[in-house]
Amino acid sequence: MKKPVVIGLLLILFAIYLRVEYVNWRARNEHFQKQIGNYTLNVDKTDLGVYKKDSSLYRNLTLSFKEDGTFSLNMQVPFIFDSVGTWKASGLSLDEWNTLYYKSWNYSNNNSGEQFTQCCDTDSTFYINSATPQKGQENIQEIYFKKLPVHE
């Protein structure tokens, strides 16, 4: 009699696990779809620090998140390590961030990458949290990007 009860409990736990994973997968997919698009550096919200003198140049910085899971910047900048790579959307976990993986890191850095928030809050922005700068360059704590309108 104990064996069927244990098997039944294990099946229930497994069904709960599958349901949670499915809900998390759906949330990750929804976040991924919302993030796709083109963004411009928000120089008004980003504290550029030592790079402020070049803010007129960086105002033209755009970041594109593509449907194939890749991203690209339209120019190399000293405060972001690389201009191309892949990205991953987060799920429902409170401690989970979206992540950038740079091509020059072979798309991983010991299974970690650059963390960034989900798009989009009320003003269509997200930020990269303390991005790794290029070698010998200064770090910027929060780099804000604003979603560009879609023109059809």
C-alpha cells in the first residue's frame, strides 16, 4: 500500500514541477518578444561620467535585439565590452535578469553575462547593470536605453 502512495506523490510533484517550468517558459518567451527591437542610449538618464564629453557621439548609440536571439550595437563604445553577441530573456524568478553574452567571450563568461532589466517600464526603457567596459576603460554603473518607435 505504501508504494502506490509514494508513486502517486512523486507523480503529483512531477506534474507541479512541469507546470511551474511551463509557466516560467511562457514568461521568458513573453519577455523575449517584448525586448525585441531597437533602442537608443538615453544620455539624459545615464550618468556617462568620464564619457560625458563625448555624449553627442554616444547619443547616436543604438542597440538592436533581434528575433534570432542576437544583439548588436551600431558602434564600439569604451563602456561596453563588445558590440555583438547573444541575449537571453528572464523568466518569473525574482532574482533572474535578462543576460547579454558577448561574441568575444565565446558567448559565455563562465556561464555569466551582463545583466539587464526587462523592457519596458512606463517610459519604454531598460538598463544594463554595471556593464563590463573594454580593457582599461571606466565602468558605468547603469546604462539606460530607450525603445525606438517601430516604423512600418
